[in-house]
Amino acid sequence: MAGHIGRISLLPTTRTLANGVPLARGIALQTSAGGGAHGHEGPRKDVPAAWVYKVDAKAHIGRTNALPTSPFFQQRFMSTTASTSAASASATGVPDFSKYRATNPNTTRTVSYFMVGALGALSASGAKSTVVDMLSNMAASADVLALAKIEVEMGSIPEGKNLIVKWRGKPVFIRHRTPDEIDEANSVDIKSLRDPESDEQRTQRPEWLVMLGVCTHLGCVPIGEAGDYGGWFCPCHGSHYDISGRIRRGPAPLNLEIPAYSFSDDDKIVIG
């Protein structure tokens, strides 16, 4: 059967009818072919046409919505696709997990508590070891503790003489004073001193004077039994201290410092 193909150049549509059919001059686009009385108003409108296939549960249905042509808007097409399946329509069965569930919920809770407690105990033990090691390293060594306190035999220091001992890296002056030196120290007017201190405030026993041998100016070591006041003299910058270790002349601002000391069994001086 031979077919004839003809090509016709048509004029563009100018407007659209109310039923959505484009209107062009000289062309009847609203004319449609007969539908075998299967249209919306035909006598066989409820009977599907012979060319319609039967739709089963696995059929694929396609729908296309097309807007009519318009001189003012661009033609757009919207298509939706829906597929149905008998398997998807059926309800999804939920597996039975009852045999995997614990019959007593307190059993798993006890195990959880035990694990948490064991982990806490291990963490506390590790923290304790770390703290103990840190504190032991920070503690003073045996040689430092040995020098923290020193004992001096008082019988080894004659009256009117000085003894210099080393304590914590500093020199300590110990003076066994005579009665004349004690009277001289007490006769000084305290109001005239740069750093007012009485002799009683600087000694525990009048005959024993214990003080650090470090000048309060710049840290030099003063010379004993020297200076204008018969006490100690700093050769670095000329500070003069009296027989009680009090500053009397020179740039030093304070008296010689008195360390912590005590007397033990009336024959020893314990410094520190």
C-alpha cells in the first residue's frame, strides 16, 4: 500500500478558543475524527474501545498534561508516571524479634553498671599513681632535707667571738656576746634607728645573737668586729651595723635578718 506524503506551510495560530483549540485562519483544527460513539456524550461512553488493553496489577500507566498553544506564553508539558505493583500494595511483614529480646531488662542494666564501675576504678587507680609520682618528684631530696636544719654546739664558741656557718646556701653569724656588748646594744635610742628594733626583739637569749650574714643593700657578706659601731661592716658600699646587727650608717635600708632558730638541751642552737 503506497502512501502519499504532502507538506503544507500553515500560518501560525493567533489565538485560542475557549475549549483550548488553537484558531488559525483557513484551518479547522477543532474538527476531530469519529470515535465510534465512544466519546463523552456517545451512547457507548461507558464501554471501553476495542483498542484499549486490559490493565492488570503490574501495568504501567502514563499521563501527560499539555497546555494549549498561546501567542503570549511558552508551551509547557508536565508528565507524571505512576506504576502499581501487587507486591508493593501488600502490607510489609515485620519480623518477630521476641527470641532476641532479653526476658529480664535488669540483667543488661547490671552488666552496664558493672562496666561503668570497673572503668571508674581503673581510672582512679591510674590517677592516684600519677599524682603520687608527681608529688614524690617534687619533694626535696635527702641532701636538701639534711641541710634544712643545722645544729651548732654553743660550747665551741668562746665569749666575745663569732662563728659563721652555712645554712641553705647562706652564711649565718652566731655571736657569743659579752655583758658589755649586751649593755651597749640596750643603751641605743630606738627612735634614732633607721629600722627601729630593740635588742630584746632580736635575741632569745641576750648573750647569743643569731642572724643572716647578708647585707640588706645588695647581698654582700659583712665583715665582723668592724665598722664605726664595733659590729659588722659591709665592704661593698659601706654599710655599718652595730653589735645587735642593726643598720646605723650607709645605704642598707634594713637590719640584718634574724632566721628561725631555737635552743636544744641548753648546749645546742638549732637553726631552721
